[in-house]
Amino acid sequence: MTSWQLVRIIAGSLILLSLALGVQASPLFVSENWLWFTTFIGVNLLQSGFTRWCLMEKILRKLGVSAGC
């Protein structure tokens, strides 16, 4: 897998996890404050779309994951 694919998999997984922990209707509900984490991930995805810079991708590249297209 390439770094850009892993970034999307990680971001999607973290969004789903934070929603499961932050939405009251979820059986895994802990606190509504988890929704701030969802917001943080969304803002980072938005900024990376405009700037073409993503910290998670840089970390993955340093760990040896290939860049892809």
C-alpha cells in the first residue's frame, strides 16, 4: 500500500472510532468531547487538500512506506 492510501485508511478509521465514542446513540459512547477529535481530523484533511502537505503522510514515508502516485 502507498502512503496516501494508508493516510485515508487511518483517517477514516479514526473518524469512525471518534464518532462511536462521541455520539450518544452509540453503545460505545464515552463523552461528546470525542467529537472535537473528529473535527480535528476533518480540518486536517481539508487543509491537506489545499496545501498538499500532510503530517501523517510524512510520518509514514519516514517509516518506509512508498509514496505512490
